[in-house]
Amino acid sequence: LQCRKEEPNHLEVFVMSQCPFGVKGLDAMKEVLDNFKTAGAKLDFSVHFIGSGDASSLSSMHGPPEVAEDLHEICAIEHYGKNFKFMDYVWCRDKNIKDTNWESCTGKETGIDAAVIRKCSEGDEGKKLLADSFAYSASLGIGASPTWLANGKYKFSGIDPETIKSNLC
């Protein structure tokens, strides 16, 4: 990481969708994103997933239900990335992350189209996106959820808004 170019206001998080600590870390991003928006500051934020396998055999620590949710979330990220819209889906799911009724976090409440997520997550697109995300996390040697990478160089752990903001800024 020391050899990477520093990218100001760039924040990446590496999670397992059903990890209790990953859920808390993603929930903390609500305050962080709101603070950046209120300050009129730009933040380049991205979510990556921790797991293994290629598009034909994906696996994650918390089993097949976690892979299924990783697929839903990565498809939300892909199709609803503008203004971090995907986070509305993530925050809704995080209220009851192990519930298999992911569709309850689509539609009117979040503005996320269930058909778009279903097509992506059940098809080759989602599997490729998730395999690529797993590979990226592995290439950086990241296996703990959540692990944060600030400005492209500085790795840290934390699940509260203050830890995230202080390490980013």
C-alpha cells in the first residue's frame, strides 16, 4: 500500500454483507456521507466484498446466504451508484440482514428496482462483479470485515462514524 498513489477523499470499505461488524461499519457511513454532503466536500466512496472463488463458484465466510446478499448489494452498487443511491438499499437490509426477503428493501422505500437487482444477481453480470470484487480484496490482502482504505493508502478498522472520519481526514 505504501507504493500506491495517494488519492484524497477516496474511501473504500471491504466487507462481508452478513458480518455484524461490517453491517455496523456500513451503517456508520450514513453520518459520514451526510457530513461530506453538508460540507459540500466530494467523497469518492466504494464498497468491496470479501470472499473467494470465481464466477462459477463464489463463497463467503457466512455461507451461501451471504453470497446471495453480496450479489444483491454489488448489483445495487453497479446499477444505483449515482449519489450513493445503493446505500439506501444497504441501510435497509442492514436492519435485518439475515432476512431472505431482500425485495422488501426495493421499491418505493428505497427507489431500487427489484427486477434490476434480480436480473443482475441471478445472472452472469452479478457473478462476475462479485468475483472481481473478491479478487480485488484478496489482491490487497484484506480478509477482515470491515477493513477501510483511506486515500488509497491507509488501512484501518472501525465501525463508528468518528473513527471513519478521523482516519479519512
